[in-house]
Amino acid sequence: MTITSLGESLLANILCAAIISAASQIRIKWVKSRKKLDPRSVKASFLWILGPWILSNVINVLWISYKSPPIANGNSLINTISIVSVPLISSVLCFWIIWRQLDEFWRVGIYGADVQVQQGIDYERALSICKESLSFMGTGARKLTEQSNFHATLSNCRRDKPIRFLLSKPTDPMLREAARNARKPEYEYVNNVTDSLQILSRLKLQQGLNIEVRFYPESSAYLPIFRLMIIDDAVCLLSYNYFGEVGEGRQLPQLHIARPSAAAGSVKYTFFYPLEGYFEWLWKLAEKDKWDFKEFI
């Protein structure tokens, strides 16, 4: 009885592992073979793994219950092992399969996402991550400068490396147009940018922090679509501007991009590389639009 039960349990585990592994391989081949694969269908393809996992566990429990109804004496331990082993081993196998899928995101630098900024790494939490350096690209940085830990964060940054802000110039007509589209007072966004500049000016001129501010080209043909926050040259929080949208960006999604460690591989094969390069490119283009920390104040 004992040997038979253990043998059946071992066989059940082997069959379960084979079924889930086969389902995983079929899923991978199906995804790669589709010439017109809709990325949205990849999420549903995980049901190919979930389905066999549930089915194999249900069959295992029913089979053990049928072969070994409630038993007294010393066979209860064997029954427990037989019933628990398949769900445990199959769960570990499913976890490994999902881990491999997630590893593909991690290897290209995508470590997480927020459905809404305000529900994830919001502006206060983002500042709390910063220990050495900060480069920000956005409209006016108002959502950063209004945080209670903004001053402390900038004060803790390295003094030998500038804290960089690439912002919209307060005179840019795009700010007034965006305010009108959002059904706000025409100069509300202009005032928000000016308020941020006043805070940055005080930190620069009175506190002596190593801050540098540059402005986007003042042109109706250019819009600062993306919002980037590069923290300690290692983490990039990526969101975007939706001008005219009520909520001022807090309800928009956000990606967490990370620079790989030296042992993990080249940064060129991650999304951190182009995002960092994009910021540096725009920063150099804005060379002629350096702010003197006195204008607009």
C-alpha cells in the first residue's frame, strides 16, 4: 500500500510536470510562429499553463481520494504527501515558467510599472530613492518642487555633479493652450512653472546647490511628450504628458527602467540606454537656453 501510493504520487508528478512543460513549449512556439501576432493575445496565452495546472491538480486530488478514502492508522501521512506533492511541484514549475517570462523584461531593463503614478512610485517616493544625482525632464517640475522632501533630496545630492532640470519656458504659448484645453485658467500652467523656478532659484542662489535649468525650444512645433526622471544614473522613471487631460499627470501610467549591474551585461541592450541618450540629446540642444535663475522671478 505504501509503495503503491508513493509510486502513484511519483507518476502523477511526472505526468503533471510533462503536461505543464509541454503546454509552456507550445505557448512559446505559438507566440514566436505568429507572423501577425497581436501583443495583446500574449497575456491570454498564459491560460495554456494555468489550465493544465488546475486540471492536473484537480485530477490528482480526485484520484488520491478515490484510491485512498479517509484512512486511519499510519497511511494518513502517505495520503497527505500524495495529495500535496502534485500541487507543490506543479506550482514550483509554473513559478519557474513565469519567472522566465519576467526575466525577459528585467534583462531589457523594465523592472516594473504603475497603472497610475499616484498609486505607485509617486513623486515623493521617487525623490526618496534619490541619493546622489537627479536629472529631470518635464513641463515645469511643479509636482516635484511641491513635495515636502524636495529640498532635503537635492541637498543630499553630490555637489560635484549638477542637478539638471529640462523644463518648458514660462513664455511658451503651449502652456496657455494646454491650460485652456484642460478647462483651467489660462495662466495656471505658466504660474506653476514660475513657482517651480522660484523654488529652484532660492535653492541655487541662497542655498548654493549645484542646480542647472535649461528650457525646451519655444516653438509650437515642439512638445515635451515624455517625462523622464533619471535617479542616481541608475533608475529612470518614464511617464508622459497628456496636455489638456484633467489630473495633471498623476493618473497616467509609468514605467520603471533600471541600468543593469556590471555583471548583468551591457547597458546598450536595455531601454535605459536610449532613454538616457534621449535626455542627453535634448539637454545639449537646450545649451543656448540655459536659465540664469533670475529671469521670470
